[in-house]
Amino acid sequence: MSENPQHPHAGPDADGPGWTRAVKVLQEAAAITVPEGASAMTLHVEWEPGDSGTPPHRHSGPAFGYVLRGAVRFEIEGEPERVVEAGGTFWEPGGDVIHYQDGNALTDARTEFVVTMMCAPGKPMLELVEEAELASRAHLRAPRPTG
């Protein structure tokens, strides 16, 4: 939860009005870049057990997600792979950054998440990355888990 006193929803205020107790900040992202003239789209995604999700791709603007049920295997360029469980959040800056994984980390249950994405005008919301580009940028990918 945020402890930013400048933000009106910085956290519960036990002595404040009801609206200050009703809000819990789940994530904040600083220094985001939203393309000029961007549109936004909120999606509900449901992966079957073991589904690896979308192949490596990128978004033209930032994306913010919240896991409703299950666990998402999440990995973007330059960051290690991680699992985001129900109640957890994720975000990515968009632009040139490759999003390697967003699949279901569970083999025995469905996973659901909601994601809001900002899209640059005239650009697709999601662009798959070709194998040649993946190979040329392999040095930017965080080391893969072993074992």
C-alpha cells in the first residue's frame, strides 16, 4: 500500500471520512509515459490450466494488471520472471519493451486477471515479436530460472 501523503488515496485514515477507509492502493507506477492521444482498453483475461499465454509481444503504451484468481507467470524484458498470485498486481511500461510471459503459472486451475492498457494512436494494442528480434535482444532478457 502506498504511504504517499500527497495522494488522496494514500491509505486508510482511521479517523477520517468513510471514503478514506474504503480505498486501498494496490500499485503505483512513477514516471510512466502515455503516448499522446492514447486510447485505453480494459480486458478480462482467463487462461486455462497450464496455458502459456500470449507469445512474446509488446504494447505501444503502459499496461496495469490485477490478478483476480490463480497465478500469472509474468516476465518483461530486463526483469526476472516472477509469479503474481491472486490479489497481486503487475505493470509494464510499454513501448519497445518485450513482454515475454503472461501465462497461467498453475497446471491444475484457471487463472484470471484484468489489465488496462494504453494504446498509441494508429498502433495495435498488442504486437507479436518475431524470432529474429528475440534473438537480437537476448542480451536484454534477465537470466532464466534454473531447475
